[in-house]
Amino acid sequence: MVRATDATMTSVAPRPPASRRLRVVNVGDRTFAGVLIALGALVLLVAGVILLVLVRLGAPALAKFGLGYVVGTDWDPVQESFGALPFIYGTLVTSAVALVVAIPVSLGMALFVTEMAPSRLRPLVSFALELLAGIPSVVYGLWGVFVLIPWLRETLEPSLGRALGFLPLFRGPPIGMGYLAGGLILAVMVLPTITSISIEVIRTVPLAQREAALALGATRWEMVRLSVLPYCRPGILGAVLLGLGRALGETMAVTMVIGNMPEIHASLFAAGYTLPAVIANEFAEATGALHTAALAELALLLFGVILILNILARLLVRAVRRGPSRVAA
């Protein structure tokens, strides 16, 4: 019996220490974590390189014009006179029109999908949103040229001029191309972004909060207005800011419908210009160093605005996911 026991004991290999086993097991996890950290650092590195290149290219324009470049209204590459205000104005106006049109539609669609729609209809709406988000911007631009602009010129702008012509926003000849066309096409393009994020934010509202409102006698609309929307208001604002970032950076579709005139007009019917559009149109043809520097300054300005908006949007969406106590704080 003793010999059998000794043979059995000698045949079984001794187990390595626990610390060594942990080191062997964690090699794959550490490698995976290192790869992810490297990829994340690579994204930051690319953004930093883009920022440095824009600063280096735009330094001559900043040195010559200073802060007056931002408020200047004259854009004449021949005379090397550059002012960014018409492009900033056009970008802000088209983005504002897009948000005014897209926010009610997006919020209504989000509430319909989360609160009202039958379960069989929700996948169809989600598929339509994904389809809109995946359409290339040049396709939107072609749709704007062949469908939206004729409709604006023949139907909408004359009607707005007759009904609201006493306002400066709706004066002038109905030419179709202009701020209104750019804003409407941007509204269609940002609608999937705002709607999708709003749906995810509304779904974070606890079911007990909805049931409590209904149990107290609230109608469905009162439940949405008093229980759902106050809870997820910061997240919806974050979705709007992300949509605004998309609208500010859109290039091709707006370039095809806005008219591309570096002027400032109060009327939405007038032609204008945006920051991405002028960069796309003139950068390949810029021959002078100062012209290239001026375009780089526009790109740097656009980069900074979009970066700030995205940071604010992410913070607001994260605040909603943490819960009502964090949001209130």
C-alpha cells in the first residue's frame, strides 16, 4: 500500500504556484488591453497631428490679420483680403434652420418609437433611420438640386413670401438656392442622428417612473411630459448638440444647394456660403501661401467648434445614463 501510494504521488506533476498561474492566464488579457490602449492613443495622435498641421498652415493668416480675420467680411483671393464672417454666418444660419426643422420631427419620432409604436413597427422605423444615416451626402445633394430646389423656388418660398414677407427672413426673390435650401437638406441629414440618440436616452427612463405617473391618473401625454422628458432632457440636448456638430461639418450636400456666395444676407432665400463649402471649393485652387493659410484658419475654426460641441454632447448623454441624482447634481 505504501509503495502504490508513493508511485501515485510521484506520477502526479507538482502544480505551479498561484502567482505564476495568474501571470500565465493574464498574458492574453494584458496584450488585448495594450492593443486597445494603443488604438485609443492612435486616435488622439491623429487628432493632434491634424490640429498641429492646421495651426502651422494657418499661422501666416493669423499673423497678418489677427483676430480681425474672424469678423472680416471681404473675401478676395486676388487682392489677398480675407474675412471669415460670411462663412461663419452661413454655417450658423443653415445649422439653425436644420435644428429648427429637425428637432420637433426627431423628438416626435423618438417618442413614437419608445412610447406609442407597436412592437412590429419599431424595426421598420429603425431600419428607415439607418438607411437615412447611410446615404452618401452627394446623393442628398443631387436630391436637393433636382427635387428640393425646384419645390422651394416654385412652391414654398413664394408661399412664405406672401404670408411672412413682412419679416426680413422671408424677403427677396424665390431663387431656390440659398440658406433655406441648405438648412432643409441638413435637417434631413441630421434627423437620424438626433432620433437614434434620443431613442436610446428615452429608453433609460425607469419603467417604474412611467407606471407611477399612470397610476396617479396621468394620461399618456402627461406621463411623457411630466415623467419622461424631464428625466432625459440633458440626453436629448446632447443628441441635439451631436446633430449640430454633423450639420456644421457637412460639406458636399450644402455646397450643391446653398449658392456659394461669400455675402451676408438677412433673407433665407438669398445665396450664401459655409465654412466646409469654401474649404472644399477653393483649397485645390489656392495658389498663394496666404490664401492657403486663410483656408487652414477656417478649418481650424471649424475643428475647434465641432470638438467643443461633441465634448458637451458626450457629457450630457453620460449624465443621463448615470441617473436622475447625477443629472440633478
